[in-house]
Amino acid sequence: MPLKVSNSCVNVIFALMYTPKRPKLIKNIPLISSKAVMMVFISFLAIFTIDNQAFSQGYKIKTIVIDAGHGGKDGATRGSFSTEKDVALKTALNLGKLIEKEMPDVRVIYTRTSDVFVPLYDRIGVANQSKADLFISIHCNDMPLRRSTVTTGYRKVRGKRVPIKKTVYSKSTSTRGTETFVSGMGRLNEQDEVIKRENEAILLEENYKENYEGFDPNNPENYIVLSLMKNNYREASLNFARMVQNEYVNAGRLNRGVQEKSLAVLARAGMPAILTEIGFISNPEEEEYMNSELGQAEITRGLLNAISSYRKAVEHN
């Protein structure tokens, strides 16, 4: 894959150089001096200017990390008969088997293969440590519970008919479709329920205050930190995400688009990385589809096709 110095990379470098204090989201991120940053930046430019073309010609997709979202104690999201964590795991394992069958030269690594809880920073840590070429996080979408008041009957009070009211919680079951996210900038008022739900897994980690140095997924201002940490593979991630969405459309699925959001699981990715929502588990038809043999086959085949398209683009460009 051709490597280039992106605008985001330059912005991050200059931010490090001229900001004496910076927020730290995850532990063990040392403050770099301006001289050191400048030397690294100059070396970076020199190395990839000298022989970038030769490197690009020899690049191969060798390792893909597949992340089954949630798991273990992080598994509250559910439909009428299944849970997001189980559907995500089934899809991840099926996708991995398909990759191993049709791309035997590609190594597949899973962040989990059973119903266990894996901290968000460990998930992307697996990808970084294995020097993965792609990171795919698989999730199911859900609609938030909405509070409403309904009348359940009436009673007489001093001769008057007074309604008996009850507070109920319900969620939309008609919303459907697929969407794929990449790490990027998001306005504070754009941190919707999906992103809050995905990031709230942080609170389940016993030492999350230490691991994320005070990051609170319930505080909108904290998402500025995630936005500043967006990875340097933005364009590649966006291209891959579009390929994934195109495959969903080819299978007749509703396209909810590709979006850049402040997601903790993607913020420090050292490779192109996406989080894909394969359908709404709150929608009975989509829940049935995602759990069915046909649905699993179409979803995983589409993801494999997207990987294949992306692979051809970066290995032959």
C-alpha cells in the first residue's frame, strides 16, 4: 500500500511540537520533544521519498484482525431472541473461515473466539502488535429505548374520572440498514446513541480510569481527544468502508452510509480500520436475517468481496 504523509499526520506532528501539555487518552503515550518530533518527521519524509514506489509495488495484505464486538459482561444489547455479542461473534468466525479458505496466504487473527470481555484498547492493541494490514470490527446496530406515558385506565376521584397513567419504555422496531464507521472528527452534538453505546464498554473495564486517563464516554467534550487521535490511515479506511457498504447494497441491503465518528476502538489503529454495523438487531426482520444461514453467507461473502477489492486496489496501485 503506498504510504504518504497526510495532512492529518502533519497536523498531529505540529500539535505535538507546539503544545506543551496534551491530553492523554491511553497510558504509556510519552510527550515527545519538538526536536525529536522534527527529526522523526524529516527522517520519515526522507525514507518514503527515496523509495516509496518500490515499497508500494512490494506491499501485500498479509494479516487481517477481525474483532467481534462486545462479549462477556459487555452484552446488554439484544433483539427478541438473540444478542449482539453472539451475532457479532458468529459473523466474525464465519468471515475468518471464509478468508482462510479463499485467501490462504492471509493470516487471520481474532480479538475473541468465545463469549469473553475484551477491553477496547486491547482489541486495537492486538492489531497493532501483530502489524495487521486491516482491522474489521463487527457489530449489530440497535435503537435506543424511549420513555413515554400511556393511559392504562381510569378511576373516580371525588366523582371525577381521572386517567391512570403508566411510564413505559420502548424502541423502534422499523429502523433498518447497514452503516460503517471510521475514526475521524465529529462535532460534539453529533455523538449519537450508536457511538455512545459502542464507547460505553470502557466503563466495564475495572481499571478504565488508568487505561484511558480519565476519559468518560458520557462526557461529550472528551470526544475531542478521540478526534485528535484519529489515525493516519483515514483515506484508506474510508475507501475500504465504502467498498463494504457497496457490497451490502449489492445484496439488497439499505445503505445508511459511511461516517467518521470518534470511536475509542479505532482511535489508535496503526492500519486501515473500520467498525461495521451489519444490521439492526432491534428490527425483527433484520435480526432473523443476521442469524440465518442465508444472511450469514451474504454478509460474510460481501465482507470478503470488499477485502478482495481493497486488496487488489492497494497491491496493484
